[in-house]
Amino acid sequence: MIVFLKAGGIKKDMFHSFMSIVINAVFQLISLVGIILAAGFLLDFFEKKSVQLLYRTFGRKGYLFTAWVGTPVHYEKL
């Protein structure tokens, strides 16, 4: 045991274990946040494309008609 302490083996192993935990935690955090951000950007892209296609197909009045129909459908009474 004394040989390991003099050579710095235990401290070195503890440091490598700690750094492994930190790197793993950072990687998992970036993975989680990255997936959420990617899903958000994908939803934004599809929303913009659907509005663009709706305007191109039906014009402004058609877009407002869908808003007029959708409001009572999604209205939630308190």
C-alpha cells in the first residue's frame, strides 16, 4: 500500500475515475439537451412548411378559416 502512495497510484486512479465520471456526465447531458433541441428545430421546420403550404394552397382567407375552425375545437373550458 505504501508503494502505491509513493508512486501516486491511488491518487492517479482516483483522478482518472473522477474525470471519467465527469466526462460521462457531460456527454450524457449534451446528448439529452441535443436531442431536445433537435426535436424543437424539427418541429419548427415542419410548422413553417405547413403554414407556407397552407398559404400557398388556400391563401390568407383559407389560413384564417382554419384558425376560426380550430379555436372552438381546441378551446378548453375552465
